[in-house]
Amino acid sequence: MWKTILRRLLLMIPQIIILSIIAFAFAKLMPGDPFTGMIDPSIDPAIIEQKRIAAGYYDPIHIQYFRWVGNLLQGDFGQSFVFKQPVLNIIMERMNNTIWLSLLTMVLTYAIALPLGMIAGRYQNSLADRIIVVYNFLTFSTPIFIFAILLLWMFGFGLGWFPTRGSVGSGVDGIALIFSRLHHMILPALTMAILSTTGTIQYLRTGVIDAKGQDYVRTARAKGVPEKVVYNRHIFRNSILPIASFLGYELTGLISGAVFVESIYTYPGMGQLFITSLSGRDYSVILALILIFGFATLLGTLLSDIIMSIVDPRIRVK
């Protein structure tokens, strides 16, 4: 397994280099420049031009790229022209919220999807299966921003069960702080979780249906193994393998894909920061977030490969 991990890590090096080139080119192709966010009617344009020259804005493109990469290797992501702080400090403040939101979403996703997938596969073509298939169709076809606005209006403004903005209540500490954070996370996490169950339910349902006719299942039943044990110990274990291979992708996908949900719920995470930076032309933050989201995707691929090498030794490098 260590050979598999080492090979994946070596493959990530050229991928990271290509990602950095694409991200840098993307930033250069965007309208304006990193100093646009500093411009207001009271600032002399000549001063802004001096700042561009001092920062090397007119240097050859390859010189700018290597200077930027050199700063990254030293942990310098630049300065935010909107928040007037180092970019890394701003991102670290928001990253904690996004990671916890993604973990809660993952827990809710599997808490909903695994039982529904097992029920749909075990009782194929029953009323319960048809209801779950309809549910799957609705969650697959519903845009996340519409669903988020609907839940916010219903449970936030209508019933008042959950907060409609922020990540923690004001003036709380200790145990109350933990419960306040959880209270603020539940609604956005539930929004993403419900719409993220589609693939897991479908994979598990198909796996259960296929496994029911396998020889090892018929052998277990012939030996008198209880039906509950057959499904929980034999069928479920083999049907869960395709889902396990997507675990890394799903976790990192949630971290980088919470842009709409965090913006709608005004949840201070990296997704909301990305939208705020786009609207404010804060190119230093945008560039850093693109790199982080891309690197998270690569880590998700590595995590999925590691999980698959554990559950299926046939893919390991000998």
C-alpha cells in the first residue's frame, strides 16, 4: 500500500504545477488588476500606478509567475486589498467553519443515504422502493440554490427553528458556544446532505440488487443464516465498496462546493469568502482559494485511492 501512496504523491507534483499555472493564468486574464480594490475617488491614480510598478505588475509574465510561486513556498499568499490583511490569515479564519460544515454534511449524507439505499435494494419494486426512487429523482434535479432558499424561508424565517446567518451566536462561550455552532450548521449542512445522497443511494441500491443473486448469498441462506445477518454482514459489506471509493472525492468536493450554500445562509466559510472576493475583485484571495480548492481535489483523489487500496488489495502496486 505504501508504494501505491508514494506513486500517487509523485503524480501529484506535476498536477500541482499545472494547477498553479492555470490558476495564475486565470488571474491574469480577469479584468482589472490586484490593485483595483484599492481604487476610490479620493486616491490619486498616479499613486496606484506607482504601487503597480513597485509590485512588479509590468514585469514579464514568467518573472511574475516564478516570484509568486517563490512567495507561496515561503507561505506568503499575498495581501488582501479588500480586507487589508494577509490572505493566509483570512483563509485560515474561514477554513475552520467550512471543514466542520463539510464533516457534518458528510455524516448527515450517509445517515440518510445508507438506510434508504439498503431499503430500496432489499425491497426492490415495492412501494418503499418507488418512493425512494422518486426522492432520488427530485434531489438529483433540484438546483441547490433553489433548495437552500426554500429551506431558509421555511425553517429559518417561517418557523424560526434555525438561525438565518452567521456561524455562532453573540455573547456565548463554553458548552453554549459548541451548541450554538452546531445550531448554525445544521440547516446549511442538511441542505447539502439531502442533495448529496443521490449517488450513494443509487450505487448502494444497485449493489444490493446485484449481490442478492450472488452465489455467496445463496450459500449463506442455504446454511440457515438469518436474513438480517445476510443483508448486514454479507450483502452490505460488498455493496459498500463502490461508495467507499468516492469518500475522498465527496469530502473534498463538499469543502470546495459549498459556495452557494454558504452565500445563501451567510455562513462565514471559504465559499462565501470566494463570492465576496469575486464581487470585490480581491484577486489575491481568489487566486489562493482556487489553489486550495484544486489542491483539495487532488487530496480527495489520493484519499479515495488509499481507501480503495485498503478495501481492494488487487489495485495495490507490488
